[in-house]
Amino acid sequence: MTDDDANPELRVLLPGGEYLSLNIPVSRLLYQLDRDAYIEALNAARGVPVPAVEPIAEQGESA
């Protein structure tokens, strides 16, 4: 999901259907949560070809 300025927004679903919005780059959050795992995953992903795929429409949007 993105905010009004097209910046990525992470939403954490809370009990009762409410959510908590975090306006932080997801990569930064993952790095802070588990730095070693993040670096290991980043290193493992280097050199892996990225498949060409079409973007997925957000929920509620018609295709």
C-alpha cells in the first residue's frame, strides 16, 4: 500500500479489524528487526534474475 505521496506504507492488522500504519521503508524495518537475517537474505538474492511480471492490482480496484 502507498500513502498520498506514493511512499510505501506498512499496515499491521490488529485484533478487531483495526490497523497500525507504519511510515517506514519496509527494508529498514526488517533490517532493524533482524539485521543478520536481512543481510543474509540480501546477499542470497544478489545475482538472482528478476522475472518479468505484471503488477497486481490493489484490492478494490477493477482490472
